Amino acid sequence: MSRMRFRAWPGAIAGSVEIRNIGASRSFKADSLSVARHVSTGGTLNGARTDSEVDLGEFEKWDEYGWSDAIPFYISTLDLEYSDVGNDFRNQHAEVLSTYANSSPLPSERYPMSIDKVQLPKSPNKLVAPDGEVLRRRRTTLVPDRTPLHLNDLAEILSEATKRLVAFRTPSLASDPLNAMVNFGPSLDVYCAVYEVTGLEAGIYRYDLRDSSLILLSRGNFREEMRIALVGQPAPITAAVTVLYVSEIHRHQWRYRHARALRGLWIDGAKVVNHLLWSLSRRDITPHMSPAVNDSLTCEIMGLDPDLDNEVVYTVSFGGPKRSGAA
């Protein structure tokens, strides 16, 4: 599982938390406010009250696992309320976004400076809309087939998979804070770990949505490094490429400053990744997909600071088509 990391943002609402003891089958509900404040003052969950008055026991393991580090961030949000409440939603929405913009500009994506840039070939979109046959043959695997993947294949796959991302990265949407919520995957950037693609040097690339090109960040075959980064999953050893979706957290949280922001990021990521999975299924490519990564290590491999600024949301590893004309 990807390591969860927490940041504070306005708007959390206190409620209840479900707590399950290590190895126990029963779970208990406790007031999240009292539990958080109890733990933040140095106590353990042994003394927390539950609706069944049962001693929870041994929850000092929270400290051993490092989970208690999230408590201070959670505490800092408990007394804050949502800004956009009430019936006049649209006007409040515009007012809130204007307030955000007055404090700091709406952030947009930033691309690395590089002279090593590969312009991907363009080709007409030959594929029809998804149909029942595509759904029936859609599969995933732990170990992708080691089938040839050509640069033209990768170019078409990335172009199709990011078509909606590109449509929403227009100058008006990227610069006008009042359009901040009219977007699709606004914080997600696309990276590729290329292992064996005919016509393309092995290495780590950033996919440039503006002109369908690949920016070379680091040369080399990173199969083993990516296998370790994917918590030991073997997919990079046989795959031709791993596509990674990375969220620049500031871009996400500028828009979503409430308790559901993290959940929204994963939902957003799933929607975007699904476009890639459709593109692969149409070509009879069986991929390995996983959100399970070592965040810090993966960011280091891609040349990103291994801190809270970026979160690897999802990875998809795959080889080439099993047969031509799979659509």
C-alpha cells in the first residue's frame, strides 16, 4: 500500500472513527475529537471511550507504526468550517475562489527544462469507442507479457489516454481561478519509465501534454529500481514501460481545501487512469496496474523531491499488443 501522508487544510469536520484492535475481529466507534486530542497530549488509545465502553488495548502500536504523526495535522483542522455553505452555492463558490486567488495565484503545471526532448509521431485516431468486446477481454496481470512495444504504439496510447487531460489544460482554465473547479485531473502529471521501446532510448521521461512529446529526465534502464519502488512487484522486469501518474499536491489542495481532498485525489486519479486502461484494452494489451509504491523512492527515481510536494497516485506497466488490429 502506498504510504499515506497527511497535510493540514481547512474544513475538516469532527465525527467518529472506527478502531479495530490488532488481530481482533470486533471494531468499535469512538469520537474522533476526543481520541485525537487524547493521543495528541501523550495518551494512548487504551483510555479512549467507545460506544461499548470496551478497553481498546495495545493501540500504542499506532506510535510504533508511525500513524500518530498524523494526529497534530488532524487536530489543527477540527475547529474549522467549510467556507462554501448555504443555498447560494454558485455565488459563494465564486467568492471563495476569488478569496483563494487573492491570497495566492492558481498554480499550474511546471515542466522541466531539457534539451533532450522526443517529439512523438502523430497518427489518426483509428480506434472506435469502447464496446462490449473490449470490456469482455479487459484483464490485468501481475507479470505483463514481454511483447515488443514500438514508439508509434506508445505515442498513440499516450495520446488517447491523455486526450481529456489535454482538453482541460487550456490557457483559460489554467489561468482563471473562477474556472479552477471546471477541470479534469488538474494536479496529475504523467511520467514514463521506459525499459524497452523500439525507437526510444531507455530512461525516465515526463510526458508533455502541450505537444505530445517526452522530456528525457534520466538515461538508463530502471527495471530493478522500479521493481523495488513498486514494493517488489515484478511487473517492471517484463514490461516495456511503466506509466506513472503523479499529483503535485499544491495544485490539488489549492482547489480542494476540505476533509475530502485526499479522497477526491484518488477518485480523480482513477478516472484519468481508466482512459489509459481503455486504450490498452483496445489493443489487446494486458497491463499491471497498482497504486502500491514507495513514494519517496519513486520520486527520487523521477528526479522529484521526496517530500510532501508530490504523490505517486497510480502506476500502469505494460508491453506491446499481442496482435495487430486489436480494436
